Amino acid sequence: SHVVKEMGESTAALLAKQRYNPDILPELEALVDTQCANSSYDLDCNLAVLKLYQFHPDKNNITVVAKILIKALMNLPATDYLLCTYLIPERVQEVELIANVAAVAKLLETCAFRQIWQAVEPLRELLSGVVGFDAAIGEFILRTMQITYQSIPASHLEASLNVDHEKLLELLATRGWPCKDGVVIVSLNDDNIAKPPKVDDQPGLNVVQMTKILSSTFNGF
């Protein structure tokens, strides 16, 4: 933790002085590899790499771009992935490796969780150097389920998380979610409980209604 903190501070100092200097790219790319190896995360460093690749396309490293996108996906539900894609030219996004990452991102975005793990397979070689990817995605899936459902079939969760029943029970135990008769009971929270609408939540006038009111008002003059 102390080493990671020092690394973050040195990166910040480097970027403060030379953010647009392509000579720092090897150092920043090494920091991307370090993030993958030790579960640390530095979005500012990663955005700086993508920005330098924009300015110096001859220095672009597809594998580093893919790793940056993978680390951003591991930080869902933050919008880091979207932010990163804004800095990646279309020609790079069309490269097979980057397109494969985008396919996984699309399935996560649309909550097609049971299809994700098959889409991840082409990335397994890359992910062998990224610590904690499956766990991070699993955590995002569980958080999404937690704010959406009060109960879920255990078989659905197993398929969504790509785990067997024994592993599922381990994950449920950390959250305090019991599994009874093949159904997982999700702890009640502010998001998965239906609430009556407040007066302030009632929909206001729409454009058509407002136009009619204004029209009748002005026609009276």
C-alpha cells in the first residue's frame, strides 16, 4: 500500500511537469503494467497514455490500450471506460483486441451478464496478466443485482457470475444473502424497495401541454 501510494505520487509529479512529452510514455506504460499486476489503479496516468497516443499515433501500443480499458471496466459502475473510449481513435477501436474488449463492455452495459463470460474468452491471454478481473466484474454484477431484485434464482446467479453452487454460497455469505430452495434472498435496501411517489416526484407538464397553455394565453390578447 505504501509502495502504491509512492508510485501514485511520483506519477502525479511526472504528469504535472511533462504530461504532453512522448518521452515519458515508456514509464507510463510500465505503470499500466504495474496496475494490472498489483490491483492498483491510476486513471489519470491511463488517460495521459491515451492522450499521448492520440498526439503520437506511431507510438500507439494496442496491448496497453486494451489493458487500460480492462482496468476501466474493473472500476464499474464509474464511467472511466466511456471516458477512455473518447480518447481512442476509431481506427484503433476497430482493431480485433480492442473490439473484443468493447464487446464485453457492451454486455455489461446492457446487463447481459450470462453472455459475458463467453465474450471474455478471447481476452484470456491478455487477462492472465491482470489481477482480479473476474472478481471485479463479479462484484459489479452482484451490486447491480442488489439494487434491482429482492430475490433471484440461484441458477441465474451462477450463470451470471460463471461460478458453481459452492462458490456462489461463498459469495452470498460475504453479503449475508441466504439461499433457500434454490432462491437467493437479496437484503432489502433503498434501491430494491418500491416506494410511493412523493408530491415532488410527480411528472410536470410536458412540452405539448405547456404549448397549449401558452397558446391559449396569447390568443386571449
